[in-house]
Amino acid sequence: MKTNKRTPFRAPGGAVEAPAGGRPRRGAGRNQPLPAGRAPDAGDDLPDAAEAAPKPAPRRQGKPQTGRANRGNIGRNGKPLIEAKPERLQKILAQAGVGSRREMEEWIAAGKVSVNGEVATLGQSVIPTDKVKVGGRLINIRFTGAGARAPRVLMYHKPEGEIVSRDDPDGRPSVFAALPRMRGGRWIAVGRLDFNTSGLLLFTTSGELANKLMHPSSELVREYAVRVLGELTDEAQQQLLKGVELEDGPANFSSLTDAGGEGANKWYRVSLFEGRNREVRRMFEAVGCTVSRLIRVRYGPFVLPPQLKRGRCHELEEAEVKALMRELGAPKAAPKP
């Protein structure tokens, strides 16, 4: 009679895991450590007391002690994994996703940041082995370098009816509730979309990268699909391309094309190189038209994927993020004479 012997899966390193539906056979994985948090029972095969309590290895003298949150740049020998020069504290905190560089400067000036147990000062520099705390919480600081990991970047399809803020007095739904949770950092929104605007919204864990993506010097185009109530005459279209006067200064579209539609609802595709508050809506209102629906479909090199449903997000691969950072860091080509 044949017997069907099931072989337990042997994980990397030799640890034996239980087959689906049960625990390992007695004797399989003998003298293996118990899973964390489980007390031994009568059926466990335990080593002798002398083997169960090995003597701790002597600690090397002079080995730098690093906090758990700062181990991203530190190897087992206590030395940095990457060759990193000292960098300004506010820049490092921004790269860690704690907030923008300006916010970090304000927090440092307010005494909310400490380095190695001492209150930090503006202009202070730090190295990978330093312990940096914000409000008493240890921060996972990461330095740029050949061995550094790229920050994380998300594309999110924001639906209408969500606010781009963590704190809302009216208790409206927040876009941050739909994002993946993380430890040792936080998601930073690249710009904003109005409560009633949907479409592409970017997030990153790096305040430095978020600032580059938003800064006018990066010259990243924003493209929108706009549904308009009312007739947009040829004269009004030329006015929007040439420029209209708003309460916070002149504004104009870099492109405006007809995208079809019937009756009172007409669709247009518009693009511009800035992102002032409700700018697209206010520009159409300036020529006597009301925007009934607004969708951002592009931000710089990012295009809203057709398969990305509302309320869902897509994370970029590390190689894609590094390519983006190289592109943002490259000098702009000089205009042709």
C-alpha cells in the first residue's frame, strides 16, 4: 500500500514551516526556535537548558549604537552602508517624509527637534549614525548616495468628495485614508485637488522630491479635462490662452482644445504650468462659463492610467523613481537662439 508522505516546506535558512492545515510532524525542525510570542507546550521538542540559553556574545568596544528607526543607513558593524556627507537637518527630515523643508525649519526653531538627546539648532548638520527625534519620536533618517534607496511615489485616482488634508474641521473623507500605511514616515501630497475635483494626485515619502515636483522651476505641465456649462466662444478661448486677470494675478492656459460634447455640456482639454487654488475654475468663470466637472489627467511625466479606478493607487517601481529624480536633477536645456 502506497503512503502519501507530505514534505514540509523548507524556508530559506533551513527553518521548517508547517504544511497547510496543520503543524509539522514531531521531530521535524527539532531544536528550532519557537515562533515569537508563543509559549512552549507539551508537544514541543525543546533543547536542553544549557543549549536553550546560550551566552550572549561580548559586545565590541566602541561600536556605535543606533536606534531601530535609523538602521536604514547602518550596517551590522555600526558603519554607514553608504558614503554620506553631513547634510542639513531640515533637508534630511524633509527627505524622510516628516514634512516640507520650510516646516522643518519652523519645528527646529521651535525646539521640537533633537539630535542625540540635545535640542537641535537651525543650520545644524547630521550624519547617518545620529539619533534624530521629532516631538520625542525617533525618525528614520535616510541619506542620498550610491547605496541609498529611492523614496516611494504613488499615483492616486482621487474621486470627488475627498479632501487633500489630514485634519478637516467638517470631518470630510480624506485622501490619506485610502493610502497604504507605513512606519517611520508619512505620505506627502504633491500639490492639491479641490474637494469637487477628481483625477491624478501624486504622493511621495520625500519632502525634498515633493518640493521639486511642485516648484515652478521644474516646469511640469498640469493637464485637465474640463466640462463647461455655457458657450465658450472663440473670443473667450483666445482670451484664456492670452491671459485673464484673477484676484491673485494674471493666468493663462498653455493649450486649450475642444474635446467634444453635446448640448449645454461641452468638454475641453486645457493645460498650464502652475497650480494655484481653484485656478482652472476661476479662469473659466472670468470669461462667463461655469465648470461642472474637472478631472486632472496629467502631472508632468505622469498620466492617469485608464485602468486605475477611482479611489485606488499605483506605486512606482524604485527604478522609475530613480529615473524621475535624475530627470528632475538634470539642468534645463538652454533655449535655442
